[in-house]
Amino acid sequence: MILTRTRIAERIQKGSLKFSPALDIFQLRPHAVDLRLGYTFLLPKSWHMTAKGREALSLDHFDKKRPQYFEALELEQGQYFELLPGEYVIVSTLEKITMPKDAMAVLYPRSSVNRKGLSVDLTGIVDCGYEGQLAVPVRNNTSHQIIRLYPGERFCQLVFEETGEEIEDKTNRYSKKDIIEGAIRSNPGLEGKDEEEMDLIQKGLIKELKAKFKI
């Protein structure tokens, strides 16, 4: 069941759903919560220096010695970020979120943001029990217009759904280091096993993977 404004407010009052900084009157919608843009921007790097010289960066999820694929930029109060035509970055939400153990959320773009040419992708599920900020990919879809982004502006929204039971997962805290190093995290509770998964995929051993890691 999708949570309405009243149910969201009740959970916030009881402390099972938390936002820091706290929500304001503009953010609580009839059946969603608008999130504000944070101050951290991650810019994809196209090259790096190695012992051999300047080499192009090839994004490889399976590279166990993967380099830093993003450069972090922290804005100061009063500063803005101009997103160039066709440019892609990862941004942080202003709010840190503490999710209940019996509810998940789905992140959606705000239609007003999409209408000005900014793509905020349907990023996926925010897990039960998650704590921390969210890292959200955005892109300037226009061919010639610069889109100015201001920390604090509302740019995406969360829709909450009850799971009907509590789900116990390890807390997955937001870490700037995590998203700089490839924007890739281990699955909670599967640390170590996910390296085996990647190794089998690289070798093309999909049947072996399925046989070894049955549910």
C-alpha cells in the first residue's frame, strides 16, 4: 500500500521514518515526499594517470582494482552548479533518510524538473532500514541550453510503500567514498559473495553461478 501524506506524517512523528534536515511544508505531498538537491556533485572522469602515462578511463564494474571514476565537487552556501548540454553527473540529496524496516521507497523525477530538459532517472528502490543520503544520476538532455542547479531546490520525490512485514537487512549507510569509487556498493549481507558473482560473470559461467547461489 502506498503511504499518503497523513500516513507519512504519522511515521515521522513516531520516529520510524526520519529526515535530516527535517521536512518543510513544501516537501510533504499528497502521496510522496519531495527531496531537495544537496551540495555534493560527482563529475565523471574521462582519464587518469598511470605508470604508462595518461590513459582513458573505461568504466568496468568488474575491475577489482578499479580507479576513482568520479571527481567530487562540494559547493558552498550560495553557489550553484551549471550543467552543460549533454553532461551527466551524480548528485546527493540534501536530506539524510532513515527508512522504516517495514516500508520501502521508489525514487521518481519531478515532472517540473523534467520539463526544463533535466533528466532525473527513475533511480530504483530505497531499501527498508536504509540510512543516509541518496546518490541520484542527472543529465542535461538539451543540445544547447545550460541548466543551472541550486542546492536546496526540490528535484525528485520518494513514494513509500509498506512491505507488510519487517525486513532485516544490514544498514547501508551513504558514504562519499562509496559513490566516488565507481558509485557501486556491495549488496547488504552479501559482502564477499558478490566478488564471486562478478568473477563467475567475467568467465561467462552463468549456469555455475545460478547453481551455486540458489535461493
